[in-house]
Amino acid sequence: MRKCCHSEECRVGRRDRRSRSGDGVEVNGYTIEPGANLRGASLFVAKLPQANLRGADLPLACLVRANLVRANLEEACLYRAKLRETDLSGVDLTAAWADEEATWPPGFDPGAAGVILE
């Protein structure tokens, strides 16, 4: 299992997780691919249903009210990410990383969804 997004080991291997198959998603004219560095990104109310964000770096990202229905966030870094009021229906958070400062929708249990809490 990889280490969290704050480790040097993780940052060095980032390119290996990027997709070459063109399965990115377009948001406001930008293409976001698996493994993308979205540290501190403002994705407020972003429409990302079924997006493949596997291994994405999302620390400090604002995903409040985003639509992440059935999105793939496996192994994503969610340290201090803001996910309040975000639609996480069917999202895959297997082995995603988060800390106590990450915020979640009311009633959402990140541990039960596969998130590794540190």
C-alpha cells in the first residue's frame, strides 16, 4: 500500500499513476486525469460524476457541494479537504487518505467507506 500524499515516496511515484488512456474529466476547460495534483483546488459545486480521480492529490481542496456520484477516488489524498454537502453516492474511496481535519457530509462515515484516517 502506498503512503499518504505528504510523503516523499508518494510524490516521487506520482507519474506512474497518471492515466494514458484519456479517461480524464473536463472541468472549466481543464482536463483532470487520475493522479492529478489538485492541492488546494477550488472545485466548489463541480460536476464530477463517474470521474476517475484515482490517486489524485486533493489536500486542502474545496469540494463543497460537488457531485462525485460513482467517482473513483481510490488512493486519493484528502488531507484537510472540504467535502461538506458533497454527493458521495457510490464513490470509491478505497485506500484514500484523510486526516481529522477533512470535513465530510453529515452522517457520512469515511472509515466505513474505506478511507484510511490518520
